[in-house]
Amino acid sequence: MRRIRLTLPVLAGMLVWGFSGAVSQAASLPGVSLNLTGTSSPAGVVGTLQIIVLLALLSFAPAILVMMTAFTRVIVILSFVRSALATQSAPPNQVLIGLALFLTLFIMTPTFSAVNNQALQPYLAGHINQTVALERGEMPFKEFMAKQTRIDDVELFLQYQHLPLPKTLTDLPITTLVPAFAISELKTAFQIGFMIYVPFLIVDLVVATTLMSMNMMMLPPVLISTPFKLLLFVMVNGWYLVVKSILAGFH
């Protein structure tokens, strides 16, 4: 029995090795090679440095896109919904993040289309350079963030930079508009979260008061109120109302 057990893995390994060798002989796979060559021209050095800087900025791209889009408000509101329902891990984080990403894509579609038409496509066609493409590309994001940003939040950052308030928020530098937009989004999300919490808080109070009047002190109120909150949420079509309020806030 030991010989049979020992020979089975050996035979399996030989078959896999033979199959991989046959595949490699039957079809030649393409290879990838990287060549680093020296340059003495200033233009070549500048182009290389631009590529290095661009690759470094790509590592910050997810954070930049999250802070400049509707994702912050959407994910905070969805988290408040789950906390108000007291369902702990239902729906799970993967579902909430996936829903927030697709809602963000739906909300930001006009902005992404404007960036594609005004900056990306002309740059790929060679009609504009990289600097002009970046300037045109940030303008649709500025217009989107300016609609959702409060003046008080903008003035907070302008005071520390000792800059006057411009005529329009789109004239602000992107480094000032992004943090102002972020805290404005957090405030709006918390306001909506408070409105979401109120109905479920009333259910908790009613259940807790009823249990105390019946001298059922040992029974946790959450155990009784959670099914009633789920029933209330389903009866009023809660996810529809939550998503509707999120979409209405951006129009």
C-alpha cells in the first residue's frame, strides 16, 4: 500500500510535466523583454522623468478617485443603513462596497464622459499635450465637486492658505477643493444617516418600553426589535428609498 501511495504522486507529477512540455512544444508563447538604454538629450531625460512621476501617481489614483467622486457619501450612507438595522454583517462589506462602486459609476458617468471627450480622446489623438490634457481633465471634476461643496468648508482651507475667495469654486486649486469637498460629503452623509436612524430608533424605544412594562428585563430588546426593523424596512421598500435619496442628492 505504501508503494502505491508513493507512486501515485510521482506518476501525477510526470504526467503534468509531460503535458506542459507537449504544450510548450506545440505552441510558442510570446515573451516580454525590457530594455533600458541611456540618453544624453534633455528631451529624453524629461520624458523619462514624466513617466516615473506618472507611475508614482498611479499608486494614489484609487484614493484620489474616491475623494473626488460620490463614493464617500454613498458608502457612508450604506454603512449607516446597516448599522441602523443592527444586522452586523448583513449585507457584508463586499456587497456594500460593490453597490457603492456601481452607484458611484452611475452618478459620475456624465463627469467621466466629459473627461473622455475633452481631455483623453484629444490627447490620444495627439491634438493636445499632457499638460493641457490634465487641465482639461480636472475641470469636469471641479464642476462636480463645486456643486456639492459648502462655502464654509472652502473658506476654512482658504484661511489657512491666506487666499481670497474666488468668484467661482472652479477657480480654486484642486488641492483646496478636494478636502473641502470631502468634509462636505461627510457632513451630508451624516445628515442623511441621522434621518435613517430615527425610524429604527423609535422601534427600539417602543420594544424596550414594552419589555420593561412586562417585567421582561432579562430579554435583550435588540433580539425583539431586529425582526420588526427588518419587516419595516422591507415593507417600505427601504433600499429603493435609500438609493433614490442618494441619487436625488446629486441632481
